[in-house]
Amino acid sequence: MVALDTAVVLAAGMGRRMGVLSRFYPKPLIPVANKPVIDWVFSSLSNAGVRRFIVVVGYMGSVIKRHIERYFSNVDVKCVYADDYVKGAGYSLLAAEGYVSGDFLLSPADLILDPKIVSGLIKASSRLGVPLLATGSAKRQGTAISTSGGMCGSVVSMKKGCGVERVCIGLVALDSSFFNCLRRSINNGEGSVVSALDLYIREGGCLKFIDFPETCWFDVDTITEVLKVNSYLLNAGIIPQNNFYVPPGEVWSLSCREESITRSTVFGPVLFNPECSIEGSKLGPNVSLNGGVSCKKAIVSDAVVFGRCKLKGVVKSGILFNNMFFSEGTRIEQVPC
């Protein structure tokens, strides 16, 4: 049993950067490679030794809570509701205060990352102590930080923007004393976790970091990022079990009536589950079909499809949910069915 085996997962936000899609479906449950984003978060944390989870919910909280209770019934997990989640992630984290003691990991529910980052941060925390940030290359999006030191050292300041060498990946090791600093930050009118960390530094605290330059991580908070991580997982073959998978570069001509697939061509990588019905269609590349999706004379590429969708015609570069098409910066469009 590792010493740092508890994680707080923040799943309370409205997911506004997802645009109109967030009005209909909670961001943590959007499937990438046919697995909800929050499930990928749980997998990375548990594979690194985390055994206890506190999930903070808010927007569409009952939907997320129902999912957690259904699919993680054998896990030590507690869902906590944040009354003031609209005010910022700091308010959401504060809702977990009564459920943690000692050291814990903090992760957003939309952070898909290599489990090596989690295990590396846990291992480093035993040597460097907490609070401890996981950081990555400034070429990636994220909260920019100014640091001293090489692969590890101290954070000088937390700042948004560019021009610095590192960004915060989003995973941080804390202890329960951080709630005092968080509360002071909120009293100062700042509702974010980043603001509380910056206050911790300005008050003389030593916020440390450890760099993970060669690892992969995704902050899945836009439709573009959903499509990007879906493509990455499909091309890497990182997929859940009990799905049909056509690897990248392969072209399959499929006609298997017992599996509800007839006269269709698939250009890998493509992932679809046994509940899908596919007839006279061309799929791929970079397509995930999840749930009871029906494709009839459809041409689909670079898409994540889930819910009660009946596809017909050309669909590309977006998310389809219940016959509604969502792409970056566009309004809702009905898909022909």
C-alpha cells in the first residue's frame, strides 16, 4: 500500500469550453475511445496505486454520481456535492475538506494522462514532500509556471500565459493543511486552485515541481481536444475491452450479419462496440462508435459518436450525440437519419 493512496477528483464544473454540448451531457462522461473521460482518470490513478477516491460533483451531479455508483461499485469512492461550484474549482475542492486527511492527490475529471505521471509524482512526493506539482513542456496548453531548478525544484510563481518553460499538467500532491490557504484565497476573492497555490508561494511556502517531459497527457476540455485524444488512443491501440477494433493503416471489408454489420468498409483506426448496427457505410479513420449507434449508407471520419444516433450521409470532424452534431465553435446541427 502506497502512502499517498487518496485522490480528490473535481467533476463539478459546467464544461463551458465544450460549448453547446455541455447543455446536454456532462463533460466527464463524454466517451473517448468508447470510454468516459472520468473512467480514464480513474484508470490512471488506480493503476498508480490510488485506492480511495473523493469525486466532487456539481453541474449534472446526479448523472455523474449515478455513473460512478454503477461502474465503480467495487471501489472505495465517495461523491460529494459542491454547492458553490459555479464560483470556481477552489470552491469545489473546499467541499472535499471533511473527507481527506493527510496527503492526497488532486486531479480534474478531464485529465487523461499516462499512469507513469501519477506513479512518478507519488514516488517523488515521498522524497520531496508536498505540495508537489506535475509539470510538462510549455509547448502544451496549461497554466504557465515560473520555476527554479532543472527536472525538479521550486515554483517561483503561477501565472497564465506564455513565455515560461513549463506548464502545470493539472495533477498535484497536497496535504489537508492546504485547505487553510485555499480558504484565505477565497476570502480574498479568488476562487481557483491556481490562485490558492500562488498565494501559498507569496506567503513564503515552498511549492515544488517535478517534470515529466517525455510523457503524454491531455486536458480534455474542448471538442477539438476530445477528437485529438480519441485519435491518439485509437492510433496507439489504447482501447477498452469488448469492442471491435480496426488498427491504423488497415482496411477491412465487413459483412457479418450476426454482428449487425453488412456491406461496409472500415479504414482504421476505428472502434465500435457490439451494439452498433452498420450497413452499407464507410467508416474511418479515427472514428469511435459507442452504444446503440446505427449507420446506414453513412460516411464517417474523425468523429466520436454516442447516444441514440442514426447516421446517414457524410459526418466528419465532430461529436455526435443523440443525432445532434457538435463541432468547435458551431451551433447544434441535426444529423440526417
